[in-house]
Amino acid sequence: MLRLKVVSPEKVLFDGEVTRVIVPGTVGEFEILEYHAPIISSLEKGCVKYQAQATQEERLDILGGFVEVQKDEIRMCVEL
């Protein structure tokens, strides 16, 4: 399981466990799964997609931001 926390300057948008996350990186969309290598990347305008274990895929449209992956923890700061 991955721990995902998504924040904007105004509030926490999501904080919970997910099985996968797809983000719009500045050089292309990429997927984050368990045991992903540590990474910091900028994000561009697009759609963040994430899936909790027993739910349908959730979508969040963003204008940009940053993502950091470290030891199955994903932290995102996004602009809406």
C-alpha cells in the first residue's frame, strides 16, 4: 500500500492509502506503484488519478505542482 497526501495552498485534498497514482509530469504522465524509486518531479496541468483499495479510480484536475515519492509515501503540493 502507498500513503498519498495531496495538499493545495488552501487545504488538504486527500490523505489516505492507495494502490496506485498516475500524475501528469512535465515530461509526460507516469504511474507510481508500491516500491517506486525515490523521486521529486514537477507536475503540469492535467489529471491526477488515484485508486484506494476498494473504490473506483478518483480524479483530480490540477494546474501544476510538485510530487515527492519516498518509501511508499507520496506527497503532492498542487495548484487547482
